[in-house]
Amino acid sequence: MQEILTAVTYLVVWLICQRVIGIESGLTTLLISLTAAVSVYVIIALKEYRDKKRKGELQD
């Protein structure tokens, strides 16, 4: 699920940059889209880690 959401985020942000904002630079659009996708991936991973830690499934 996490990977699917990351891929969808990448595509949505790419389309927003191209169509709505009107950024014509491919490199700029790529960097913005990748940053958003990686950010979503990291946020979800941190949330899952904290949830597991609260439930006591992880031992630190």
C-alpha cells in the first residue's frame, strides 16, 4: 500500500506541476515530484514505526 501511494503521489504532483502550475522544465518537475513521493514514503514509514513502538512490538 505504501508503494502504491508513493507512485500515485509522484504522478499527481507531476501532473499538477505540468498542467496547473505550468512548470515547463522537466528537471524541476522531476525533482519536485520525486521529493513529494519520497516525503510521503518516509512519513508513512515513520507513522508505522511509531505505531508499532506504541503497541510494544519493537524492543529498543
